[in-house]
Amino acid sequence: MRQPLVAGNWKMHGSRESVGTLLGALLASDIADTVEVAVCPTYVHLAQALELCAGSAIGVGAQDCSHAEAGAYTGEVAATMLADLGCDWVILGHSERRAYHNESDSLISAKLAAAIEAGLKPVLCVGETREQREAGEAEAVVAAQLAGALDGHSKLDGLVIAYEPVWAIGTGLTATPEQAQDIHAFIRAELAGVTGVNADATRLLYGGSVKPGNAGELFAQADIDGALVGGAALVAEDFQAICNAAA
Ligand code: PEP
């Protein structure tokens, strides 16, 4: 009932040439049509990615958006601008934004409102640090991040949550399928109490060093509906294999 979704977060990587090569390879590759696929390049590569993916099954998204609609916000990009360009998706609350740009749950909540209002489909990232996990605080941290971002919204249809334990991002460490499933089940139970969310229909992605070799066992878990993929999304055959593992 929940269509699998695999989204690639390209972070701050790429050039016009490499974007063309990577998308050329992905567009020519065989990816099962039962899986929804999206790529999220840098802002400056969005127009190129949208042009290359036009008419294909690959959706395109940004890695962030502003909370504001317009105005004196140097360096920011409004959700309405992304929608106007043709973007489908926007990643919000990524741990790198939280850590390096001090993004708070209330700012992420405002960004979520802007994204929804603009008609973008948000992928909201949550996840605990290694210290928080070792202190037994993983569930409390994720619950607070969910409440902080989601409370007060009424239109949350189509929302996607990515559980990304910070200790697993770009480290080569992956949560075990059981660890990931436990938190995904917890997130789904938390979502059941949030106004405007249909918890059973909400897709929950796992993120954190997903590779072709571990994707299958993660996707076999009952509450894992796909992945947000960083490093492996930059290698066409790896991303294709991860997408197909979700089919
Ligand atoms: C990410 O940054 O969203 C991510 C999951 O990265 P990686 O797959 O490289 O751990």
C-alpha cells in the first residue's frame, strides 16, 4: 500500500558535466517502475536535472528551502521558487543543516509550512547522534524532532519522514535492520498522534550509509519504505541497485 521511495541526496557534489553523466546513466538504466525515485542535486544543478529528467519517472528535489516567501534573505531560496522551477521534492531538517547551520525544530517547522504551501513534497529528516543513542535517548530525540517540526500543521498529506541516525551518515556504519525497524515503528506510532498525518500511509525512509549490499535487508523491514541515500547516490550503478532492492 505504500509505494517504495528512494531519494538521492547529492549534497554539495557535482558539476554540469558530472550531473549530465550521472543522470544520463540513471535515465538509461533499468529501474523497476514500482519504485518512486528522486534525485536532489545542489540548487545550481536543479534546472539542469529538471531538464534532463523531464518526462521520465525520476523526480527532482532540493536539499533545503527558506522559511520565508521572499525578501531580504541573502543566499536563501524560497519554496515557491523551487516549485516554480518544477521541483517535486524538498529535503528538510537534514542533520548537516541542523549541525552546521544551527537549524532548530521551529525553523524546520516554518520551512515545512513554506514547502507545503508551495506544493512541494517534503522529506523531513530526523535522527539521533551517537552520544544520544548511547545514552538511551534515541526515541526521545526523534519524538522531540517530530513534534517540533510537525505540531501545528494541518495539511501533512504526502509527508515523507527520513530516519537518519547521525552516527550512520557518511560513516560507513549502518543501523542494523532491527535497530532501524525499531525506530521506524516508533516513528509510525508517534505519527499516529499527529493531527493531519495518516500514519499508515506515510512513507518512512531509512538513511545512513545505505549501499547495494545492505539495502535489501533494510527494505525487508515492515516499516521501512525506502531510503534517503547520500554517497551511494553519486554512483549510478549503486543507486540503481538500491532502487531495485526496494522494488
Ligand atoms: C544523507 O546524507 O542523507 C545520507 C544518508 O548519507 P550517506 O548515505 O552517505 O550516509
